[in-house]
Amino acid sequence: MNSQASAPLLEMRDITKAFSGVAALKNARLTIGRAEVHALIGQNGAGKSTLIKILTGAYKRDGGEIRFAGQAIDFSTPLQAQRGGISTIYQELNLIPLRSVAENIFLGREPRRLGLIDWPAMYRQAEALLAKLGIGADVRLPLHLCNTATQQMVAIARAVSQHAQLVIMDEPTSSLDEQEVETLFRVIRQLKADGVSVIFVSHRLDELYAVCDRVTVMRDGQTVAEKAMSDMDKLQLVTTMLGRELASTVARAASDSAAPETARQATLQLDHLKSGLRVNEASFAVHPGEIVGLAGLLGAGRTETARCVFGANKVDGGQMKLKGQSVSWQSPADAIAHGVAYLSEDRKIEGIIPEMSVAENLTLVLLPKLVKLGVVNRQAQQEIVQKFISRLQIKTSGPQQKIRELSGGNQQKVLLARWLCSKIDLLMLDEPTRGIDVGAKAEILNLIRELADDGLAVLMIASELEELTAYAQRVVVLRDGYSVRELQGGEISETNIMAAMANAGRATAEEGVQ
Amino acid sequence: MSESIPMNAGHLAQALAAPIARKRSRWHLLRTQGVLVALVLLIIFGATRYDNFLGAYNVLSLLRYNSMFGLIAVGMAFVIMTGGIDLSVGTTAALASVISALLSPRGVVLPLAAGVGAGALIGMINGLIITRLKILPFIVTLCTFLAAHGLALLFAGNQSVSVSWDSGFTEIGQGDFLGFPIPAWMGALAFIAGGLLLNFSAFGRTVLAIGGNEEAARLMGLPVDRVKFLTYLMSGALAGLAGVILASQFGAGQPNEGNGWELFAIAAVVVGGTRLTGGEGSIGSTLSGVLLLGLIFNILNFENGKGVISLSAYWQSVIRGVFLLIVVLLQARLAQKEHEAGG
């Protein structure tokens, strides 16, 4: 009714939405001011995505009212929303990898001259746009040759060039390293200075405090809090989000970490391991019953080290011992045969087979052992599957449910079970909690702890430092492919890990390694 | 964002070079331009080994004949760049040849329009089913492949249909314009228009965007379905035109010709360095691919003519298949090198 500048940019009120009778949103609410960076948080299934999809026209709402820039709106496609000034930058970047940076910015709105695409103008405009965001990139380069952060900036530049008034960022930092995150924050502040509002969806709480003005918390399809960021501390945020006290579980886990069993033979022993450009000199050991955290910035060689141990990357030098025996793998099949398991960081690409059932996904590794005369022993399969569904408390309607219908946390549990059912000695986990909501995170991590307590050797790569400080008995820090620091017991703290990762003065002077 | 710059002399050259990214490894260049190198080598080989290889007669008949494949390959290139495939082009051409032959007594325009129209109609059916009913292009065009073949046999009464030699219809395939075969003109036009369309129109960029990541293209608000529909329409219409040329060039509508043309076109497109999964490709390299495949046949004919060895048509097919495999293998190797070199 009133459209003066003081009115909020976006007002979503009493939004309801049900999918085949099940309510996904019940009177959800979202209010975004002008030039405001707004955090939208909630567990998976809280209704964030549904709310955003209704806003951008991907879903149709059952009820409620949306006012944007002073007008009642009702977008029916994402394209309409884009034209109306709302751009979305999706979690899985939705750009065209094979096309150039400039094309990705201007696809569908290419500058023309005499009816033909004006390439020089397009390149100049793209360069100018990126320069404004403080990004120097070769706009002629195919996008897939750029790093993830640049790709994200390209998506943002695309939104900006469409004169977006509201930019929605869905977990934009999930694949960025710290420096890249800083760049993103700078760009977000730039957008804000230009009068653009941003909805920022993230599971990383620190980031919310770094960049957001206000926060909306959702739970079970409802808006449960709308506050200024400064009025809520982290604990309040988490408890509001979960509707229960969670902090206790994490804290307890830290206290009961047993002393490392250095006396026993190491399950894995790496000595000056070298592989390709990313792993230069990695030396550390993992013992039975121990969780060793592998820390480092993106590109420090964490994943590559794990892939070497798994036989997926070639070892160029150094020694790798498994239970005292020097080993070298031809392929992951060799590593698997010797009891080594690896859960990759990208579930969707390297882990699950979405169209197959929970049972099939769970027994993929075990399959050769379940086959008699070329026929799968269904009964043995069923027994194993049932055992792990109940042991890991996998929430599924049944073993035959397609795995893609499960939540991220439960998919991860199925993947864990996939390895656990085939008697392994060493479990390597690459970002096991990525894209999993806070509640399920603790559950997965506690499960990993139990497995270690049962005698499994665990190597865990994690970017969330609090996961390492809370769950690992030892933390090995990699920097540029060198294992530069090993922290034990009381030494394990976020500050020490970060200092080692960042090569900050004193930590390096003390370490005496490398 | 609507600023524009004055046109200058360097504009076009710069623009033509524009779609090729700089800072890519030599492997990329070799992969995309390799077919051109192979083509030049083959021409040099032929020119030094055989008399009259570069003579006007040989060159012009080569172009006259292969322009049919060229037309089909242009359409196929666009379809493949969206990540699709069109298996129906061969029998569509056969159907168009029969229809135009039947109508050939009525002059030039009507049979030409009818042939192209029939092809366009089949292309539209492909496009509609693929975009509206969301059925895989492979399946849809396999069905229309069978249907078009059936229709061609039906209209033709299961035999070739002689064309009228008085109406001027045969000029389409046999005539010259400015000393250059009319089919070759059509082919050349199709390649030039295709190149412009791909590199300088929103349509062309959308084609590549769809092939690169269809979901992303949709979310960017690009008209995905319309563009896909248009590529099949284009492919069908060009196949229709090729069919009209076929009837006109050989004096008969041929319901059983055209079988395997779709594979020839796919081969030409792929040999030209276009990714079979879509998202990347070039019209110029497709032309090189068509000429390369055509030249191999031509050279085998010359080789037979020398009388040293005698190869039956069957052996020629085998040799062509092996050659194709070698080219594709080389390209796969180059793509791998390119990947290893980090693009």
C-alpha cells in the first residue's frame, strides 16, 4: 500500500505450502529491508528452500502474500522473478562450464550490433562488471578453467548485470576457501553499498556474523525468529534452529577422547609421501581406535593425500605402510581388498547412485561377496541392510526406498554403512558433514567416534575446525602438500590449527618439522 | 550495459577470433583444428599421387555430391551441440526425394518447397515430442527414422520414382550458377549461415548453453525448449533439402537411399571436434569433417582407377570406418592431453 523507500524491500507473510497433503510451510514469514544482508537459517527440511522457491516462482504457494518493492507479486517462473529483480545463485552453481566467463554473464542478453552478437563489447562489459566486483579474470576463458570462487563471482556479476534488487545466495561458501570467502564477503558488502539486498543461506554460523545484518530462523516450516544478528549469539541461534539444547553433545565428545595408542602398530603410516603437484611430503600415522584429523586450506593436499592412500591417485615417492607392511596400490580395488575405505567429499558425484535403492547402495562394495554363481544372495543382502539401518539409525521408509529421496545426513549414513559392512581397518572421511544439517552432523560425528572406539582407525578431513577440535585425538595440518604440524591432546585448538594452516609466525618457528 | 562501440576495421577480425578462448593449450588448438590439418594433408597426398585430382571436374563433382551430406551435417551439428541426436535425417531425405520426384513435373518451386516442407514437418514432430513429452532424442528420432522410411516406400510404391526432365527440376541438383554447382552453393550458404548463427546469435549461444548444462540454461531463463525444437526443425528441413537435391541430381526419388546418412553426418560432426555430449562445437570444423569423409571415398576411387589395387565398395566402407576410428582415437587422445595440460 505504501511504496516509499522506508518500506521493506520484501515482505512474505503467512506463506503456506503443502506437498501431497504434507505441510512444508505453515505461516512462514520473511521480511527483508533495503540494502540489507539477511541470513536465512534452519535445519534441512525446515522450509528454507521451499520458501525461496516460492519467492522465485519455482513453486506455487497455497496461501499467503508476497510484496516486493512495494507491489504484490506472484512470479510463476524463475525467469519472471529474474526480470522482476530477484536473482538466485544456486548451491550447485548453475552456469555453463564449457562457455566463456563473458557468455555466462550475458547469455540471453548478449550485446548486439547489427543484429549480431558484438563480442568485443560483450568482453569489455564483462571485464568492467567483474572489475567493479574487484575480480580480475580472463573473460574469454571457458568457465570450467576458472576456480570456484571466480565462478561464483561470475554468477553474481550475472545477477548484478540484470539489475537485481535482491540476490539470493544458497550456501555460497560451501566450496570456497577462506580467502575466497573473504572475496565473496567483500562483494556482498559492495552489493549492499549499491543498495542491493542479499539473502544469505549458510550452515556456517561464523559467516553469518561476519556479513549479515539480520537473521530469520526457520523450523518445521515456520518462522521461529526474526532478529538483528547482534541480538542473537551463536548458542541462541543453534538452539532456536534446533528447538533443543544441542551444544551439550558436542562438548561431551571432546572430554572423553582417549589417549592415542601410539604403542600399538599404526594402521596407516605415511613417510614422505609424494604425489603430483598437490602432495609434496606428507608424513603421519593413524592408529587403531584413533580419529586423526587432517586439516589444511583448500588445495593443501588433504583430499589428494587420502586418494593416494585409497589408490585413486598415483604415488610418486615416499613410503606407505599398512599395518606395518609396505604397500603400493594399482587401483582402489587393491586398497579396498586390504581394508581401506574412503568416503569422498562429493556424495552426489562420487558416492551415491541416486536411482538405486538404499539396500543396493549400501551393499555395492560388498556385492562381490554376496554373489553366488552370479546370483545375488537376496536374503544375506536383506539381513545386512536391516542390521545397518537399525545400527546407524538410518531414517528411511524401507530398504527399497530410492537413496535420492533421503536427506543428506541419511545418505551419508548409507555410505558409511557401505564401507562398514565389509570389514575395514582404515576409514577415510572427506568432509563427512558437508551439506548436512546441524542435528545430523552431531549424529554422524558421534557415530564416527563410536566406530573408532570399536577399534577402527579413522582419518577425517574437515574444514570445520570445531569438528576437529571436538572429535580428533590428533590433528595433522597440511600446507601446500607438506605435513607441517601435528597437534595432540591439549594442543588441539582452533587457534593452533589455523596458525599452522596459515603459516603464522610462532607456530611455524616452534614446530621444527619441515 | 547497453553501451556500444563504434565499428572499426579490426572489429570483424577480432569478433571472428573472439569465440576461441585464449590461454588454452596447444592441445586444444590441435584438437579443434586437427581435422583441418588432416584435410590439407589428404589433399596434398591426392594432388601429388593422382593426375586430375585437383582438376575442375573432380573438385566440382566432389562438391556437388557431398553438399547433400554437408547440409545434413549442419543441421546435425546444431542438434548434437544441444546434447541431442537426430537419427531420422537419412530416411527423411529419402522421403523428401520421393515427394519432390513425384511433384517434379510441376516445376521447381513446388517440389522444392514440398521436399523441404516434409523434412521440416518431421523435424517439428521430433522437436515437439522431445521438448513437450520429454522423451529421449535417440528414441524419438529412431521412431521417425522408421516412419519416414515407411512413408517414402509407400509414396514411391516400393521403387524409385523418375523425375521429370522437362520442368527444370533437375537443375537443382545438376545445374551450375556462376560456374559452381547449385548444390554446392546451397551447402556453402548453409555453412556460412550456420557459422554466423552459432557464433553471432543468441540462438547459437543458447544451443551451446543447453548442451553444456541444460538445467542451468533453464534457470538462466533461456528459451530451452524453443531452441531445442528449432534445432530439430532445422535439421529436418535441411535433410529435406538434401533429399530434393538427391532426386534432382540422380533423376529419381529414391526411397531406399539415405540409410546411413545420419551416421555419415554424425561422423562428420564428431570428426570435426564437436563433443557428442554437446556444449562445444564448430560449424567450420564440421565442414572440414564432411570434406574429409568425402575425400577418402574420392581418393579410394582414384586408387582403384590406377589399377594397382581394386577395392570393392564394401572394402571402401571398411577402410572408411577404420580411418574414422583412427581420427576419433586421435581426438580422444588430444582431448586427454588437453585435460592433463589443464585446458
